[in-house]
Amino acid sequence: MKRELKIGIFVGVALLILIVFIFIIGDMANLFRKPGYPLFVSFDSTAGLEKNAKVRLAGVRVGHVKDIKLEGRRAKVVMAISPKYKINQGSKASLAALGLLGEKYIEIMPGESPNFCQPGDTVEGLSPVSIDQLGTLFLSIGNEIKDVGTTLREMMGKESRANIKDMLQNLSTFTSDLNEFLGANKENLSRSIQSSSSVIQNFDQRVKEISKNLDDTIKAVRDIADENRENVKSNLDKIKDLMNKIEETVKLLNESLGKINKGEGSLGKLINQPELYQEAEKTVSDVQRVVRPISSLQARLDFRGDYYGKSEFLKSTLTLGLRITPKEYFLAQIVQDPWLDKFTYSAQGGVRWKDFSPRAGLIESEFGAGVDYYVLSDRIMLSLESFNFNRHPRPQFRFLTKYALHKNVYFVLGLDDFTLAAKREFFFGLGLGLQ
């Protein structure tokens, strides 16, 4: 019993020491962290911000969050700044996040004053926005957008640019000729239109007269059938008079139509002048060729989050897809790289050929290429891509499978950098699309 009692006491003391070690000492990283001087900042809300979160200045980590407490209706944050960094007076602090779904941290925007904050000073806090540091993101991608524009210009062939230039030149020439024609013949056209209107009115009046004469003839024929033979002669005389009138009217109508067919008169000139119609038909055809690619343009916006189990990182991707033609498309992406702690960008052009779709361009700010294969009516996509060809010892390869539960919801499973054992890593993710 004495031996068992000693063993029980020893185990109990060891467990007690372990509990004290876990709950009192806490995070071991704090034991080796250099002590910093305190600065204070207040926010209306610190939702998502945790104790020991990072404090950054111009993107560089300069300290950590030491404590968060409620002071009145505002949250007061105690920041521990490393002694080797100095914070300018007039600096402002705001809440930010690494990507759309990354961890929260405090970003300090340096002030213009040459003097530095002293321990215990308070830094002005900016109210958090719904999308953290959106303005900073737009500024950081300005130069990359220029590169994407250059890539798009290089992707457009010389033949396409020449065709568009010829179309615009033809349209400009036709417009100029049309303006000159209208300017030179404005009065003639006006008179011709007035004359045409008068001819049409006269024609309509003559048609009405003919119709009335035909009605009278039919009525007379009916009267003949009802009357006796004695009245046949008189009725035939009436018919003869009516037929003479009809003959004269038809003769006048034939003369008018003959003049129009010969191009005589204002209406004849308009009908027998095909140049204006041919120019208009050519212009409409050119405009249709220019507008047709634009009318078939389709856009799709996707957001995807991938979780890497080995690194325990969450990688976010925002994709804008433009289908230029039924076979040609363009992809633009903004990728939050958790390993580099920055944003990278992609701009690729591709062609769909049956179930295969090769593509090439920028992949995560490096030149690369890939190929996609679609099965089961495009519900499953198998993708293989490679980029960063200058990396030693070999480029980065990535394979992934995408399964669509719905046209706007899909799962992703893949293997990244599978040619290097040290960097090989499985990942899975969920994507949402909007079309």
C-alpha cells in the first residue's frame, strides 16, 4: 500500500503541474515574445478581433493585441508595440482582414507628424467598413490592371484589329458621303417627296373612282337581270358609257405607271435610284458584324474558398469569366495567397473544343498554361495547370476536380504542387457562382 500510495501521489502531483502549465502559462509563444510598449485605440466594434492578433504598419507586423475590454459603449484595445518600431503621432488604426475570409488584425496608417507616440498614448480608431480596406485593395491592383490590359491587347490578333478598323473606316466614309448627298440634294429631295405625296394622293383618288365605277357597273348588271327585254337596250347604253369611263381611267393609270417605270418625274427618280439603298444595306451589314460579338458576350462571377490541410491555410479566389464567343473565353482572377500574405492576379484566355478547353496567360502573377476536360454535361471538370516556369528545380503543377451540385454551387478537390514532395498538399473547397 505504501508503494501504491506513493505512485498515486506522484501521478496526482504531475497532473496538477500539467493543469497549471496549461491554464496559467497559456500560449508558449508569449514566453518568447519581446515585451513592447502599450498604445491604446478605441473602436465601435471589434467583431472578429481576438487577443494576440497581429498589429501591422504598412503591412509589416509591428506588435500584437495585448487585451480587449469594454469601456462605456466602445471597445478599447491595448496594443503591445515592439520597441524597435516607432509610431508617428497622428497615425490612425483600423480593423482589416487577410482576404475576404482571413483572420482579423489591426492595420496602422502612419501619420505625417515627425514626432512619435509615447507609451500609453491613444491612436485614433477608424470605424470598420463592410469590406475591409477596399480602397487599399484597389490601389494595390492598379498596376496589375495595366498589365492585364496589355495582355488583352496582345491576345487580339492583327487581323481582328484590321477588320474593325476597315469597318469603322467604311462606316465613316458612308456617313460622310450620305451627309454630302443630303446637303447637296436637300431641296430636290424635299420637292420630290412633296411631288410623290401629291402623286400618291392622286393615285388614291383615281383608285377610289375606279372602285365606284365598278360598283355602279355591278349594280347596273343586276338591274338588267331584273328588267324586261325592253329596257335591255337602254341599260346596255349605260354600260357602254361606264365602260368608256373605265377605259379612260385605266389608260390614265397606265400612262402614270409608264412614266414612273421610265424614271420620269420625282417619284420615278426615287424608285429608279438604287445607290442609296445599296449603301444603306452595306452599312447595316457592317454594323451587324461589329455588334454581333458584343451581343453574344456573357459574364460570370465566381467566389471560391480552398482549405489546405497541411498548412491549415484558407485560400480565397474571386473570378470574372467572360465568354466572348461560344468557343472563346477570358478569365480574370484575384487570389489571396496566405503563404505570401498578399494578393496575386490571373488573366487567361482559352478556347473550348468539344470537351477539351486549353488556356494560357497569367496564373497567380506568373506565366502559365492549363487544360480543362468536361464530362457529364459539364457537371464534372478535370483541370491540370502549370505555371512559374522559372522556379527551381521545376515549375508548379496543380490538379483539381470540380463537381457542380447546381449551376451556381460546386465542390473542389485537388492536389497542389504534386511534383515536389516537400510542397505537395491536398486541398478542398466550395465555390459560389453568379451569372
